[in-house]
Amino acid sequence: ILTVETSPSYGAALRSKKLSAEWILKRCLDEAPTDLLPETVVVETVSQPSWRAGVPPRRLTQQLYDSVETLGTSTVELFQVRCSPLYPTRFVASALSTAIESGCCNHVGVQGVHGRGKLARLCRRLEAQDMSLTSNAFEFSLTNRQRESLLDVCKDFNVIPLVLNPLDNGLASGVYTATNPSGGRATTSGRPQFTFPELERWQPLHSVQETVAERVATRVKRSLRDLQDRFRPRYGPPPQINTDITTTQVALNYVIAKGGVPVVEVNSPKDAQELAGSLGWGLTEEEVEMLDN
């Protein structure tokens, strides 16, 4: 996992103790062996409270300067700004172009642009300055398909759709179901994360996720055996591919099959391992259709 999305607002209350997200990321990057970890791609997102009436674009660029200094790097790969219908397109485009001109980022993107018209205007304004919009981040998942058409809109403008909350706070993971409301996990409040009526509504989907996970596991195991038989004599053991497919991994690959790039929250080594296990395989058109229906 080589791409990390962070923001000055993540853990901001602990910044003075150097325990904010940016400080923790800096420490990880400093301590990681360079021969084991290739160059990490950092995505920096400016949080919404930074937007105020009359704030000049250079103020946002200053936040980027501060983040780059905290991370101990000269540049970040992608700089995103969170948008709102209240912010004029020209203001957003000016902030993005100023960020690129500062030399502190290689690419720029937005978060929360849901309309084709506004995305088109942003692209045009940046193109007029020989720049391009790289990404647009928004929410989408198996259980929240409200923005599905936006995936095609982004494709039309050659903009990468970064999908936030691809597991819909756990509802799309298939871990919490009507037959297992707690997901086998304890909560700090002592109450289930989702109510029984919520989970009962999604039970048909969760059942299909389990079926798809079993199908994928069977297919991947068969493909892995074929690879071993064909390539072991010449090339040695093939690369390891996860064959213990989970419903969570099915949900992430659904987003990928739809053309999105899931941005997943990782809170533990176990989360990271499960995320890594979603790589190396994909869903067939038939499996995507099963989940769609």
C-alpha cells in the first residue's frame, strides 16, 4: 500500500504533541527501510474550515507549505481541496493553479464536486492555464450508489474518481448482517453499530456478497494452481495471491469494477492486511451484475 491520504485536520488537536496524522506519517516515512518501501504517494486534503469568504488562494497554498514542511518532503503527489456549492468555481480553480505554481504538489484535485457542469467549468479554467484536474473525490459504495453516475462523468473528463467511504461505515462490508448484527466485534458504546431494521433491509445483498466471495475464492485457487503448474518449473514459485476472499474485499473490488479508486480507512495492521488481500484479483461482469441486482 503506497498511497496515503492525509490532512492537517486529521488529529489536529494532537498536533502540538506531534501526534497528528501528518506527524505520524512523517515518522513512518522516516523509519521505513527505503529498500523495502518504494516512494510513498502522499495525497494532501485541505479541510473545509479553511474555506472562508475572502480567503485568498495563497492562504490555501500556505497550508500546503506547512504540510510539506511537517512531512519533511519537498512536494506531495496530489493536493485536494474540499468544495461546496457555496464556493465559486473561479476561486477553486485559482487555488488549485496557485498550488501547482508553488511547486509543492505535482497534481491537483477536488473533493465533493457532484455536478457535471461544475466539474466541466473547473477543467476548462485549469486547461486555460495549461493545467489539468487529476481527481474528484466523493462517496460511493455497494450500499450507497447515489453518485454512481459521477463515475462516468469523471471518465468523460479524464478525471480519476477517488471513492471515499467505499465500505459505507461498515454497512457495505458484509461483516454486519441481520444474522450477526455485531459482526463479532465489541463496540465502545455497547450498542450494535447498525439497527436490525437497517441490516434486514440489506440482508439480500449481504447474502449475495457471501456467494460472490465463495465464487471468487474458488476461481482464484483454480487460477493459482494453473499458474503453479505452468510456471514453477521455469520461474519458481508464483507470487502469493490471497485466496481467503472476504465480503469486505468483494465490496472494495465492486468499487474498482465500477471504475472508482477506493480510499479506505485503515486503523490497524489487520485492516491493512485485509486491504492488501483485495489486490491481485477482480470481479467478473457476472459477479458485478449479481451485486447490482
